[in-house]
Amino acid sequence: MSSQENSVTAHVHRDDEGSRMGMWLFLFTELILFGGMFFLYAVYRFMHQSDFHIAAKSMNVLIGTINTGILLTSSLTIVLSIAALRNGKKILSLILQGTTVMFGFLFLVNKYFEWSAEIHHGNYPGSPELVAKSAGNILFFGLYYVMTGLHGLHVIIGMVLISVMMRFTMKDIITPESYVKLEAAGLYWHLVDIIWIFLFPLFYLIT
């Protein structure tokens, strides 16, 4: 290999490493954001333990459990899509990427029904039913909608991102030799999964 070819290869390698490092830094800022909200939740829960205990009983554990399974499975499918692409199986990779997006959609559908049920029972910020309850109940549902809503927004962003990766894969912008973009999208999706892994026990299991 000539010195010029070596230089090009090294340059591509540095770009890939820089892209990965940039993505990790971005994910770190996201963890700081949610970490702050988790800390706020912990403080308010300590101050209103009894109220949080009562409010948590209204959560639908079954839907929360199903959504946990959906996101865990979607993390597997995005990993398998990267592995398939690296092995030159473009069609399989596209199918797995599409499956990941589908799982994200199913998660949002379940969340829609869950939110609808809570709103129907008056458990939403500003409702007469909730305002009449204790401060702890109001704080619990306020945090619930803010934290799960922000997480849902991240799910939507992740779905759009993976959909873009599918288009890149179809156009051979992402290839078995150049798949750092798909890896970055996969890391973002794993972040979405990890955040939910913390949200699920906080709102559904720790009563």
C-alpha cells in the first residue's frame, strides 16, 4: 500500500473515531439531563413518601412491563442490524432496522393508551381532581408526565434517526465498510432503552 493510501485510511479512521467520541459526549449530556430529573424525583419522593406510594398504585404495571420488553427487544434488533450489515447482509440489516422503528411505534402506542387512562381518571397537571389531592400526588404526576413525556420525545427522535439510517443503507451511504452512522444511531437508541430501565421501577415498581 502506498503512503498516500495509508494517509487516506488513517484520515478515515480518525474521522470515525471522532464521530464516535462526539456521540458519546452527546449521550453524556443527555445522561446529565435525566440524571438531574432522577435526583429531583428522589428528593421529592423522600419528602412525600406516603403520597408517592399512594399515587404509584394507579400506574399500570402491565403496560409498563410490556413496554420494557418492547424496548429491550428493540435494542437487540438494532444491534443485530449492525452485525448483519458488517457481514454484508444489507436486506437483513434493513429489516432489523425497520423492526426497531416498529417497536418504537408500539412503545408509543402503549404509552398513548396509558396516558389516556390517567387523563380519563383526572390524574394530569391542573385537573380539578388532582389539584384537590395532596402536594405529593401533584408532584408525582407532574414528574411522571415530564419525565415519561421527555423520554417519549427521545423515542420519536430515535425512530426518525433510525429511519434516516435505513435510507442511508438503501443508498449505500452506510456500507459494511462504513457504518459509523448506524452505530451512532444504535448508541442513541440504547440510551433511550437505558433511561426507560430507570423510569420503569421509579414510577411502576417502587411503591
